[in-house]
Amino acid sequence: MKESTETGQTENTDPCMINEKVVMNLPNFLIIGAAKSGTTALHNYLQQHPQVYMTPEKETNFFAFAGENLHFQGPGDTAINTFSITDLENYAAQFAEVTDEIALGEACPLYLYHPQAPDRIKANIPDAKLIVILRSPVERAHANFLHLVRDGREPHPDFANALQDETQRIRDNWEWFWHYRQQGFYATQLQRYYDRFPSNQIKIYLYEDLVHSSENLLRDIFQYLEVDPSHMPDMTIRPNKSGVPKNRLMHRILTQPNPLKAMLKPLFPERLRQKIQHQNLGKPQISPEVRQSLAALYRDEILHCQDLIQRDLTAWLATA
């Protein structure tokens, strides 16, 4: 047994491995991260393509936690302990409904961050195509914080205080999604994949590509996956927006299981429900002091990442 320094999670050194004698459908591509950079949107959009099969459950976490007994201790962490798939049989069951799809995939942003995931992916599906979408690490950390505030899990209403507690939270075995600051060291995380996979198996995009040129981004992904690039999904629904609910009661009614939500669901289409939910979310700004501190923390990593992926990331260096 050994402990991962980045996730604070005890790791089994003999994770579930795929038996080549067993015939089963397994992914031939993975969206591996980063968190709060559009992976949920990509999962949703790719799922609409008739030649693409995405797992019914996003974020199985299999290649991060295979063979482990999870016991994360943060507020609401019972969810990840419960929904994560840690055995091969249940993971393969995620692909049981595959018919004639060409591209079989999963979206799991933990795979970019988790130090053992690259080796497990390499050992089990060495030819898998890997898709990465990156966001400014400063903005990503803040969106991650607002996501947990939105869900009523983050004890601190102030981002700076939450950042101060991060090291202790990792020591106390809170799940990886609480690692606001640590998840932003992209160059270090990507290097683990470049050390194990040829560069033509790794496709890197930026969050800005999704926001400002989503059709071009999806067309490029479809070409990469060798499926029909002319098929465009419905992108009017943008899932998983972060923010602080202006009206907590309304937010609970719209997002959590309850009799009123069940009653209203047939009367309000999903697009309208999402529009109301998003309008109810406010987005506080990062204080200049925190922004400057995080920008300084990430500066060398951003420059390294820029060289690694050959994309201009100077906008990520701004502190204003």
C-alpha cells in the first residue's frame, strides 16, 4: 500500500487490470480533464453524436481508484465514495449498451490530476485517444470553489479562506475536488501523459475554444475520433454552471429531487429550467489580492504549459 501525495488517498498497488481473454467493450478515447473547464459540456455534446458512445455516468473514476476502498472525509464526500467505480466488471458494464458506435468514451477530469491514472490507462487501454481541455488555473480554481458553494458543501463563503484551508483539507482526506489550488499545475500533470503516450494520442484544447468557437472545436474532436464531423449537437444547454445561488430555496427546487420539481418538470422544458437556474446564480469576483497571489503561484507552470502544448497562454498570466 502507498499513499498518493496529490490526492491524499490510500492506493492499492494491485488495481483491477483488464484480462485480455475476457471480451468486453472498453473505451477507445477519454476526456481526462481539467475540472471546471467544460468536460461536462463535452460529455453532453459528444453523447448526442450517433457514432459516439459515452458512459451513462460521467466520472466513473475507474482509472484513478481501481481496486480501492474509498473513504474521503470532506462535506458531501460520501457521494464520490458511493458513485466511483472501482472494479472492472462494473466499469465494463458502463459500455454494455454499445451497439455500432465507432468512438467509445468517458469523461473524467480526475484523470488529469491523479498521478496514478496515466499508468493505469496505459496498462489497460494503451491506444486510447486522450482529450484535454484547459482553463486559466486561476479562473478554474475559483469556478471549482463556486461549484461547491453552489452545492452547499463549501463551509467558507470567502475564496481566500478556503484556499488557506486547502493543505489541511488534503491532510484530512477531503476528496480531490477540494484541491482548488493543486489542480492547476497543468504542465506537471500533462507531462505524466506525454511521458507515457505518443503526442498524436493527446489532443489539447482551451476553455476559450469551447466558449468562443464551439462548433470548430467539436468538428475537430469528431475528426480526431474519426466520426462524422458534420453532425452538430444541440449546444443551447450549457450544463454545470458554477455560481452562488441568489435564492437558495429556488436553487434546491430546481436542482434537487423533490415533489415540486417532479410536478413542474413536465410543464417546463429542460432549456427553460436551466435558464432560470443560471439566472439565479451570481458570480462574485476574485479579489485582486487573491488573483495576484494565484497568478504568481502559477506563472512558471503556465509558461511551461505554453511550451508543452504550443498555445499562447499569456492571457492566463494577467493579474488585473
